[in-house]
Amino acid sequence: MKKALSVLLSVLIITASAAAGLTALASDDGLRIAVASDLHYLHTGEELEGNIDDGIYWYANRRAAMETESGFIIDSFLAQCAADESCDYVLISGDLADSGKKYIEDHETVAAKLRAFEQATGKDVFVINGNHDAGNWGTSLEDFKRIYAEFGYDKAITEPRSDCSYAADLGSKYRLIALDSCDPDASTADGMSAEKLEWVHAQAKAAKADGRYPILMMHHNLLDHMPLQRIFSKNFIVRFHNTTAELFADWGIRVVLSGHEHCSDAAVYTSALGNKIYDFATTSLTMYPLQYRIIDFTDERISYVAETVRSIDTAALSAAVKGYSERQLALMNEDLSSYALGFLKAGVQYRLALSLTMEKMGISEDDFYYDLVKTAVTRMTDILEMPLYGEGSVQQLAAEYNIEIPDSDYINGWDLATDLVAAHYAGEESKTLDSPEVTILLRTVALILKDVPSTVNDEVLLKSANDLLSKIGIDSISGDLSRLTAKVFGAVTPGKYFIVALISPILYEFAFDSDGVNDNNGSIEGYGASQSAPQNVMANVNRILGRVSLYFSFFIGYMLKMIGLKVL
């Protein structure tokens, strides 16, 4: 809490002289853009290669992306944008090629597709680099800017930079600030710096001086798009993101277009001065649900809808790549989205199976939690692979611990877990606390933790919980409270209950998006609409306290529910 307050006060000092948002400009003619991200184009081989034992999705890969079909998905996306006569521009927020740092030829293929689209439609395309696109590997930053010179850089109103950033006008009232957020020397880490922030500030001021509204596009996320993203996916969100969001909002930037996380999610941050900034993360175009955004800008409202690639040319696909079965091609033709969902679920399971090793997780035998993690992961994998119902099932095992697993249509834990991951990617985290999905998820976690052999010391469990709590600025679980819990729960160790209660809010937030902003279809205040009244320090403190209060209310509520008490 002290750290959060300190950062907040620092930001207030920095922004004290900033204008409280842009003043309303003359009414504009409107702007309609299509936004895609993470195309991850990869050149196809001559024949499919099998990876897993699956009747349909046997070629699913660890990225869970339809790499082999990527070129055809991009073609269909551009065709749908071409058919939308009201669409003025197409914006792509990074990762145009899957192995772009290594294979410059893949960038040239994507650029050729974009060039053909522009020539056929007269619509302009604007791109920015992602972490897969350029660096000190096979494709340099200069190579990237040369290959995509026609897609933003030729329309730049700014001086050329050493990175890939630029600014360009969109229509009569808007200015795109395309920010290179990548570290060219790293595979995923962001490359935000004070110099880049100063450049964004200069562009935002210049836009205002020119009578234009600034829209920012970058690859990395500005705001959290999953529970505790700053901890578990720290390479996907810019460092000091709250401070950065505070600055961007007070510089008059209301909309940020990002990608990288491969999820469809809209998040909002309100600065101390009352200015709101929205981060629209767009999922990977070539992963389920094969989705992009259409955003309409007017002075008063900014409206957005999610669109999906509806079909691909399977005849051309099967002619280019050998190995597809008639069943696979038929399923793609019948419902491409459903096929992509099955591919994603198979790929996620495959990736998790590969990742759930001590080596892949970066855990050594010297780490104090090695035994805990290894035992828990092994048992978790076993339980996830069990059938949920019937003989030798999770439901049967759970009954031994007096845990009731409600009936559902899910086959096993993997089926449920990958379904929730897919919902997160699609921006459909709508499972309430009382839903079968969340209930099964939380109770399966409780089962896994109860089933961990008793050789795992409870103090180790408590220390792990305390370490996680400390990362989010919450004081540790006291020994007195631990002993009290032991008295309440009897034979079941308090550490296990605490772990369940601790992670439950995190899992629940993953299944249910409660930030109040519709991820896929909705509207927000336009740039010309008046902002809310400025906030003061205490308003921000109350906002932070409210978040912590919400977390602990869930924590305490779950604990009380476990001992049979109702939360008032």
C-alpha cells in the first residue's frame, strides 16, 4: 500500500501542470478503422507435420496458432475489410510475422498482401512492430521500416527515428501515434524508456496544437488484461504501467490499441485529474476466435464491435499444403470458428504439457518451493487427465475429501481449463461465481491441494502464499491467524486452505471479467465529450483501497463459505 501511495503521489506531482484532457474541437466527419494484431504469418511447408495424438487437431502446435492457415486467414481478413465500404483505415499493432526476426521473407510476403489490398481498395494500412518482427537477428529495425515503408512510414509527419515509431494523420481530426514498445534485443520484454515517453508527450501536444485527437498504437499492453498480469505475464505489459497510463491520460490520449497478450479485452484507467484512458487489446488474428475490431470514432462516442474471419479458401489451402483430411477441410468449411476453437484447446493442452516441468518453469532443486511445485504439478496433471465423472473420476476422488464436483458436459479438467482459456482469448469471461465452470475449477484446485502428499511441509505452503501476497503489496498471513485456522479446520492444514482462498479470486477474475468495460462490443466517451470532474488524492487512495477491499472480501468470503458461514 505504501508503495502504491508513493507512486500515486509522484504521478500527481508530475502531472500537476497537465491539462485535464483535450478541449472539445469542432465536430468531425467521423472515423472508422479496422484493428488487427498478432497476425503471426508463417510460411507453410509442403506437408503438415504431426505433433499430438488427436484425430482432428494432430498438427496443433505449442503456440495454439493456426500457423499453416495464417496466410489464408490474413487474405480473408483483408477481403472482409475491403468489403466494408465505411472502413477508412486498417491498423495492425505488431507481430505481423511469427518468426519475423529470423525470416525476413515472411515480412515481404505480408507486405505484398497489404500492398495488394491498398492498391485494390484505396484504403491505407498502418503498422507497428511487435516483439516477433524485428531486432538484431535476421530482420533489423531498418529492414522492417523499409519493407513496410508504404504502411505508415511514408505518411509520417515526424522525423525518422532509430526505432520504428512514427506519427501520421488519420482523416481530418485524428492523429495516430505508432509507438515502438519493443526491446529489439529481447524476445518478449518491452523497450519503454523515458526518451520514448517524452516523444509520445511531444506528439500528443503537437496533435492538440494541430486540432487533432491522438490515438496511440503499440504492441505491448498498457493496462492489465488478465488477473495480476504484471506478475504472471510481466513481459506483456509495459513497465511502470500505472504511471505511464497516468501520463498518457493527462496528455489527452483516450484510446490505446495494443496486442501481444492474444486476448480480446478492453480496460480503463482514470487518472488523478479525472481523465480516462482505454486500452483495447486485440487478440491474435490467427488464433481462436480469429478476431479483429471495428472502431467508429465521433466527437461524442467511440463505438467498437468484434468481427471474426468467417471463412478461408480451403481449396487453395489443400492445394498448397498436403496432409489435410476431408474431415478437417469439411469442418473448416462448416464452421471455421469452431475449428479454430478445437485447434486452440488442443494446442493449449499441448503447450501446458510441455511447459509443466521444473526446467521449463525455471525452478531448480535449490529453490525452497521445489518439492511443493513438483509434487503439485505432477498431481495436478494426473487429476486434469482424469475423467470428471464415472469410475476412477475426479468426482469420485473428490468425494473422498468431501468435495462435491457438480455435473457438467465437460469430459475432464483439461477440457474445462482450455475452455476458460479460450473464453479469455475471445473476451467472453462471463462465468459467475455460482456457475458450474467456476465451481468445478475452484473445487478441483482444492482437491489438488488436499491431495498433495502430506510430506510437503505446511510452512512451505504458507511461505509461498506470503511471497505471492508480498508481490501485490499485501502484508503476509500471520502465524496467529494460521493457528486459528488450524483450530477451525482441524485435520486439514491451514496452509492448504489459505492457498485455495488466496488463488480463488485470481482464478475467478480469469473466468469473469468484472472491470465494467465490455471487451468486444460497446462504446465509450468520444474525444470531444467532457471528462469527469478532476479527482483528488483521496479519491485515488479510495480507488486503491476499494480494489484491495474487493480482493479481501472475496478471500474472506471464500474462507467463511468453506466453514459453512454465510457472508452478509
